[in-house]
Amino acid sequence: MLRKVLRLVLWALLALVVLFAVSVALNWSTIQRVFLGGVKVYETTPPALPADIQHPAILVFSKTNGFRHEEAIPAANALFAQMAKDNGWGYFQTENGATFSPAILSRFDAVVFNNVSGDVFTPEQREALKRFIENGGGFVGIHGAGGDMTYDWKWYVGDLIGAQFIGHPMNPQFQQATVRTEDKGHPATKDLPDAWQRTDEWYSFEHPARRPGYHVLLTLDEKSFANHKMMGKDLAMGADHPIAWWHCLGRGRVFYSAMGHQASAYAEPEYRKVLLGATEWALKKDGPDCAAPAAQPAAAAGSN
């Protein structure tokens, strides 16, 4: 009888090991991206671009060497493609980091980072993006584009995004909350109500993005949702919780929004207004100018 029980226990343990191994195999990419520092994929051959891309033009980039927002990325890509069609902009979408060369970037007026995550560029590609923006190119970053716990590239988080992501609540991950419009003097927010309700995965940051030269547009009312914790860690930022802001980086126009985890976000009228206005501003069609280089605070560690 004892042998039979032991045999059943061993078979049960073996089944658990097999199930665990199968689960790891099926989710290996996610495990690498989230828990093992991301994948290391770097392209060196750019994609073929159309011979003629009309100006103004946006380059929509959605490469992920870190966590991948599987639902949000195609929804946002479709929205920006529609925006370009409706407004007569040139448009190209890619996940190929080799697109970031001086020659190719010169064909665009702004880049959109659609939930980009992880270390996605070679040193030369990093430098191409940095020079593109500092010399007058526009940048629109969405949600995961500012949502890595750590960054290999300190300029990106320290100067471009301007705030270090520290996490988002879980259990529940998605919560309805009140977004407050702090500044209606920017194209991204000029047509928004003073306050509006929406559901998202709410990012928290180490410090509010209120450094010299950074302008907060939208804030999150933490009193409007219950859970502020991730694995027991309190992520509350208190009364000042910015979730969208803009600034100048050299002559470049930079906008970042922490909203947009779910595909449904890109069908919301208010959020579509935010992204349309932000992109029009990045394309220099409207709003505050960055013609004169603005003084920028140094990155947390180094400039590359």
C-alpha cells in the first residue's frame, strides 16, 4: 500500500515538473523580457522605405526587447496610421532599430514610440535618435515607452522621458480613476474637460516630472482609485501624480503620456484628442515652440 502511495506521489510530482517545464517553454519570451533583463535583438539592416514620404511625416516605432504590450501596440499603430491619412501626413511604421540612422530620420519630422520597451538600439542608433531630437525632431512617447524599471541608456530616461517608472498597481491591475487636466494651453489638452474618468494601468514614478523646463499637462487623482500597491509595495505619489507632460530638448519637442496599456484606450475620444494634439505639436504645426535650445538638467548618470 505504501509503495502504491509513493508511486502516485512520484507520478504527481513528475506531472507537476512536466507542466512547469511546458509552461516555461510556452512563456519563455515573456520570462526573458520581464524577469531576465529582456531580449537582445539589434537590427543592422534597415527596412525598405517608400521612395516618397510626404512632409510632415511621422515614424511610428514599436520595437520591444522588454515587456510587450500585445494588444495596445496594434491598436495604437492603427490609430496613428488613421491620423496620418486624415491629416495628410507621411507615415511609416516599423520595429526595426536600424531605421534610426541620420539619413533615414531626415525623412521624418517626428517619431512616435508606441510602447517601446527594453534596450532596443545599438550605440549608433541611440546617437541618431539623440541628434534627431536635439536638432529639432519631435518625439511622442506612449505608456510602455517610459515604463521600464531600469534603463541602460540614462539619457533616455533622465533627459528624454524625464521620470523613472517604479511600477503599477496589481490586484486589480486596471482601475477606473479621475484624470485632471492641469494645463489647457497645449494642443494635446486644449479640448479636454477639467476632469474625466477612464480605466488604465496606472504608472507611478520615482519623482514627479516637474523639473525645470518640463510642463505637466495631466495628473492622476490618487483619491479616485483604491489600490496603489504592487506586491505589497505602496506606489502612491500623493497629491502630485503627473501622467502626461511636455518639454523641449535642444530644439526638439518631446511629449510623453503614461496612459495606454489597453487597446480600448485608443478608441477613447479624450485620449485620441490627446495623442492627435501631441503629434500635431511634435510636427510643429501648433503650440509652444522649441526654436531656441532650452536648458536641460543633466541625466542621472552620463549622457549615453
